[in-house]
Amino acid sequence: MAALTVASKANQAITLPVLLVAQYIKEAELNVKIDVEFKDVDVLGSPVKSELEFVSNGKPPVFASSQVIRDLLQTFSFWQRQSEDLVYEWIARTQGFASTDFKSVEGPLLELDSHLTLRSYVVGYTVTPADFAVWGAIRGNKVAYAAVKKAAMLNVSRWFTFIEETHSWIAPAVQALNAHAQERRAAKSKEGASYDIALPDTDKGVVTRFPPEPSGYLHIGHAKAACLNDYFAHEMYQGTLICRFDDTNPSKEKEEFQDAIVEDLALMGIKPDKTSYTSNYFQELYDYCVTLLKDGKAYADDTERERMQHERMHGIASKRRDATADENLARFEEMKRGNDEGIRWCVRAKMSVDNPNKAMRDPVLYRCNPQPHHRTGSSWKVYPTYDFACPIVDSLEGITHALRTIEYRDRNPQYNWMLDALNLRKVHIWDFARMNFIRTLLSKRKLAKFVETGVVWGWDDPRFPTIRGIRRRGMTIDALREFILKQGPSRNIVNLDWTTFWATNKKYIDPVAPRHTAIEKENAVTATVKGARVAAYTEDKPKHGKNPELGTKKVAYSSEILIDQVDAQAFMQDEEITLMNWGNAIVRSISHSLNPLHRSLVTSLELELHLQGDVKKTKQKITWLATSGQELIPVELVDFDYLITKDKLEEDDNVDDFLNPKTEFRTEAVADGNVAELKENDVIQFERKGYFRVERAFKHGEKAVMFCIPTGKENKGK
């Protein structure tokens, strides 16, 4: 008798390998009985927190994925154990596919691809449990699975398809787990995000698209659009996601931005099934524009920009509106040549002069721009507008559902007009609210101005709402996805507070951030500790009191310690305090500055250890650093404030009038010797100071730089 319990909402890259090996055993031995129970949780809570629990023949339960598989195989003896060590080695390697960060799984995938170069199976010349475990780990990780579907790694894709096609029971096993995973959407609904928006015709298949313009870096608003399109395509409907670069403006676009967008999507765990470019369709779009001109549904116009805006606003027809098709085609040809005459003209749709919806008042379809394009060079001198290109390419690429922010709502009739005028396949549109934050600009034009004028360091500045900026500040990808998906596809427009955003992040970093100590250099107080050993010494202490898996650190003890000035000023004579990680002490003497301007400054302290004291009864529980027994590491602690001072800027507000004059705060400090081992991007907690991301690791002669990560409680910060 064997029983397997699975947390149905856990990471499938961990649970699916076990389920497939269990099913493999049942397929091989018809009399085997393994009771599988799914529980609607992210993690099983008793007796050990884990995604799995396996019990057999009265033995103690096991929990780790690789150990559960090992016990399954040892409990049922059908498997001929050739190359047993190699099989178990590859089963252990499945842990490398658990991360949703593509950079983390790319290495294991490439290693597997190389391993499979001349192999049909992971181990040996016949199928083994290693094949099903590795297959399940990849299938359970959507970023790894997307890479396989795209055949990005030929050997892995060949092997993956071969294993699935030669074992018909795999697909039903995956479907069984996915059926239980559907409960995730119900959980999101309870949290305030309903995904039951009744998208039409989903039974015919779902294809969504994320269409960024390569004219800047992705910001958190783009992240919402990308995550929602990914969620509906991959998680809710098992469909297709296309990333299409809307590269129709050579004046603004760069390959640098395009490459950055691809990388940022991968960092967010979003792996499109296909990447395309509007520029791939320039010929088709040109031909469709010619068709509209011939059919009298578009016209060429040389009205000056300001005059055109005035006429559209007041419902006045352009003087060129009734030009003949031949005249319009001739002018479009001049535009195509990119000469001085062509630059004067644009092509407008002949929709309406005075429609109450001003988006329908003869919008521009094509403009002339002689500047070379970053992909097509000088092949074209005319470029379609987004409003013309988007619906056409959506239809041509088979997009079934166009999910876009609500700011496009007035342009939805325009979108449908294009498809009707050209007799193209219709696309369903769903509007969702864009994500706005207080004291934050999401306009790429305004963000670019901040970069160009030196207000910030660059597009990855930690004060910026770009994906790179918030990542540099210390946001985890898992927290980012959770926060965005909790907002859901709602149409309600709200101004979000960054405190909620960073509070979500804290849930992810707090359990895994090692604890360290830092003391501010300015006016740091030296305290003599009576009762301490004469010679300094160290003890091993856990890096995290609630997470022993993080290991231990060296804590130094000496008869002289450093204390923060703010703590020292709070002490009373003969007060009993707690020295964290040491014990209680009594304040026997407090010396203050003799300078009449700084009488409140404490210059030295004398403490007496009272280790038998009750730490629960002390008011002051402080951090400290031994001055001997360790090398104190110089660190710079950096905090940030909002770039602008007004919660919501109105359209007529001048951004420069609301720029925050001081947004960067640097504090010199010293930290415990363990900080010397930290690497760039590590996340830690300086106890009683907050969470920090290592921007620059310590090198001898060069201090470490730490960026403060907001937790949702600070007044400063994004």
C-alpha cells in the first residue's frame, strides 16, 4: 500500500516528475496500487512544509521530489536497475528546472541538449525513470516548455517529442494534474482578481499578442499587458502567445530596446511561442493602403499638422478629402520615394469628418520618413501608423483576442473599421485598465527625457518604474507576477500605491534573506562590555532564525562593541537592554559630548553583561558589532525617494514643476565580516534597518554598496 499526496497549486516542475514516475510504475505493473490525493494548496503543511508527501509500507513519510521518486522505485521492484547511479543523478538534476526565471533554467536546458546530441534516452539505450522525471520537470515549467515547443534546442525538442509520442499515458497524466491546477484561478478570484471575463469563442482556440514598440525599456505597465496576455494564452486556455514588435517608427526605435524587451520578458518567465515584427508585413500593409486609396476609402493629405488637429477637433473636412483615387495614388507614390514633395504628405482614412468619437475623424494611416529603419534599412520611406498596422497584422497572424489597455477604447471602432474596409477576419477585443501608480510617470517620452537630461542614471535606475529599475531596487520576479495577476483584467482605473507592491515582495524575500548587522559610521558609539571574555571569539549562528537551510554565519564577540548613536541616545542609566544574538546587559555608564551644541550625542557607554536576564522583559533590543574578532566591512546604504512630488499629474501640469529635488540618500556604515562573502544581486536583511540588494559586492579597498528594498512601510521610496 502506497499513498502520494500532492499540493495541486505547487510548482508543477516539482510535482509532475513524481506523478509521471508513479504512473510509469502503474503502467508497468498492473497490480500496483498507488493512491494519489490532490490537495488544493501551494504547500502541504504537516508534518513538514513541502509540495509532496509519500508513505509506503508503514515507513516514515518522505517529502523532497527526488527522494519521493527514489522511494517509489525502491518500493516497487519492476525496474531493472542498470546505470542506477546515473538515473538518480538525473532525477536529482530536475531541481534545476524549478525556477520560473529563464536565465536560471537556460543552463540546465543547454546541458541536457548537449547530453542528448547522440542519444535517444537520458540514460542508456532504453527508457528509464530519468526520462519521465526530466520530461515532467520541463513540461511543468512553462518557460522551459515554451523553449522546447519553439525547438530552440533541437536535441531536447527531438527527445521530448519522442518520449511523449511513444508513451500514450503521459498526456492524460498531465491533464489530470492540470485539472486540479484550475483551482488557482478560483484562488485569484478570492484575492480580488476575477479572470472569468467570458472571452468569446475560446473553444476555437486562443491566440493573444503582446505588441511592444522598441522605443524604450519595458515598464510595469507593459509588464501587466505581457503577463495578462501570457496568462490567458498559456495558463487559462493553453493557447498561443505572440510577441510582435511594433517597429513602425524608425525615428524612435533601436535594436538595443528590442533586445532589452526580449531579455525582460524572459526574466519575467514569459516565453512567447512566436516572435514577429510589424516590419515583416510592410509590403502587405502598403498593398492594403493602396487598396483603400483605390476604393475611395482613404486619401492623401498635405494639411499642416496644427491645422489638421484643429480641423479634426472642430469637425472640418480637409481640402484634400475629395481628391480622386488617381491623385491620391500619385501622391502616395511620391511619399514612397521619400523626396521633398513626399515628405509633405500623409495618408488618412476616409472614415468621418464629425463623428462624436474623435478617433473616427479621418485618422492618419501612413507617414513619410526617409530615416533608415533598424531592420529594413532604406528599403522603405513610408511607414504605417500603429492604428492602421495593428488590426491588419492581428488578423493576418491569427490573433483571436486582442487584449489592450482601456485607453484604446475610443479607437476600437477604428480598429474594426480597418478590418471591415479590407474584408479581413475579425478579432475579439478586450479592454483592461492600465496600471497607474502614485507619483510615477509611465510615459516613455517623459521617462526618456529623464534619462536624457540626467535626472536619473539610465533606464535601469532603481527609481524608475521600468522592469530593470524595479529589479535593480530588489523586486523579485515571482512577486511581480503575483502582484500583476492579482490586479487581473479589470476595467476599473485606479491609482495604485507602491506600498502594496513592495509588501507583496516582502513575502518572498523575508523567508530567504540572510540576517546581517550594520552600524552607521556617523557618531557610532563604542561600548565597553564588562563580563565579556578578554579575548575576542566567534560562534556559529544561523543566518536566518526560521530557515536553517540558509546555513550559519560567524558572530564575533569582544569586550568592546559598536552601537548606533540613535540606540545609545535611547538608553537610561541602569536600564537592562538586550544585545541581539548575545543576551541581556545593564547600562552602567553613559558619557555625552562636551560640545554645548551636541550635548545629546553619546560618546561612550559602559555595559555589564547580565546573560541570565529575560530578553522578553527588555524594551531596547539592539544590534551591535564586535570591534575585534572580525574584519568590519565598509558598506554604503542607499535609499531612494519618488522622482515626482505629486500623487497624480494632470495633463496640463509641467513635470519640471513637480520634480523632487532630493531622491537619493546615502549612509556610510560598517557591517559584520560575513558581508564580505556576499555577491552582486544577493538580497539580505540588515536587522532593524531593512532589506537590501547588493548593488556592488565588497572588494578590498572598495566598499560594498547596498540598495534598500522597500517593504511597504517606509515613507520614502517607490
